[in-house]
Amino acid sequence: MFGRAFAISVLAACAILAGIARAEVAVSVEKVSFRVADAFEKGTGVTGELRIPDAKPGRLPAVLIVDSTPGFDGRGRFHAEGLNPAGIATLEIDVFEGKGQPASPRNNLPHVYESLQWLAGHPRIEPARIGIMGFSSGGILTVLASSDALARQYGGDRRFAAHLGFYPHCWFLRRIPAGTLDTLKPDVFASFTGRPVRILLGGKDDYEAPASCLALIDALPPRERSHFELTVYPGATFAWDSVAGSATWNANINGGRGGTVTVVADREIAEKSRADAVSYFRKHLNVE
């Protein structure tokens, strides 16, 4: 399993946490809300929070944080508070507006790319240094945004500089190269933008087993696999960086057959994944 063209990092749950700035950092906070011009569902929009570190002058790198279906539930803010001290601005967005998942994740790609355009036009943001990260359903959108075909369709001349997906539903994404989705054809994953894609998963995730994401990457054209990296936190459940634990029935577990999803909010693993996110974006957004 480990002799593959892409990198797999298996991290011990007891590993010493990588250091990230913990001091209070002054940030300018701006509430963002706009209608999506090319939305599949007319009248839908984006609500968000832009956070810009005050201590850094000039244009800054930024990360678009795409929440999951619950919206602003604390996970995005937790990771924003790790990225901001590193001199990285963040725009956390809710694209679901309390409606749950749409018929296809394709429906929210206009929301993601119009948010990219909005960020690129902001006077404090460097357009070429904008990354994207997302959780669960937002993680699906994060991975999809690395598709060259989808970027050309929805992004115009804009591309994300790096992609970091937290526990996306790889069983669903695997249906794309398998040709079993009506809304997203196999050619969506025929080629990618060439920007790095990293997927973070929990070893005890009963929503999405790491093997499913390995199978997703294996199903990609050989030349594209090198863009992907998979990190597994052995002791983590699904949504380990949540503010509280839960056990709920979900129709999407077990490849869409349904089942109970267990969430254990693990602060130590959450801190580790936050430090990893900061390190990842510092590297790929060229943050000194």
C-alpha cells in the first residue's frame, strides 16, 4: 500500500504537536454576503467572514474555508485562528444556507469560484496565492475544485494555489471516474490544475475509510496521482476537530447505504491537524 506514486503520511496520535502561534493576533473582521450570479439555483448566495491579520501590510495570501452543511459550527473559526497568526487571511463561507446538500456538489461550485473571484478582487489579497480548504461536504468541493475541466468551466482564469480537504466523502468522489454520476462525468477527473491536493482522514472514521480515498487516487490517471497526498490520523474519528462529539444516523455512510456516524471531538488531534494545515499553506502559498 505504501509503494505508491503519491505520498501517504501516517501520523501517531501521540505525536508532539507542531508549534503554531498561540498569541492573540489582531485581525480586521468583515462580514461578507453576496448572491451567486451563475448559481444553478437562482437566488442562492454566500455568507462569510473575512479575517485579515492587521500586523501584515500590503497584499496577503488567503485561504477560502468552505464549511460543511451545518454552516458556521466552530471548525472554520478554529482553523482560521491558526492561519491568521501565520500572516494568512481567511474567508470562511457557508454555501449551503441551511438547505443541506444539493442534488449534486456541482451546484455549489459557482459559489466556490465566485468566492475566489471576490477574494482575488480584494485590495488586501494577493490573487495568485489563494488556497482552499473544506470540511466533509466542503471537502468534496475542495477536491472538485482541483479538476482542470471544472476550473475552466467555473473559474475562468482563476485557479486555487493549493487544496486541503478534511474528511471528504471519497466514496462519492469515486463515482466520478467510475462513470456512475449523471452530473459529473469521468472527464472531470481526467486532468487536474497541477496544484497540490492533500486529503486528511481519521483512522477510526466510520463515515469514510482511508482505503476508499486510496482507491479514489488509484483510479486517477497515473500522471495525475502525483498531485495528491493523503494523511491519516490513526486515532481520529470523522470530524475530529468539532467542538463536541455526537453519534447520529446518516444516509451517506457506508457508501450511501446509511449508518451511524460517531464523532469524537479530540482537541489534541484537532491541534495537530490545524498545525499541519498552517504548515501546508505556508509552503504552498509561499509564506515567509
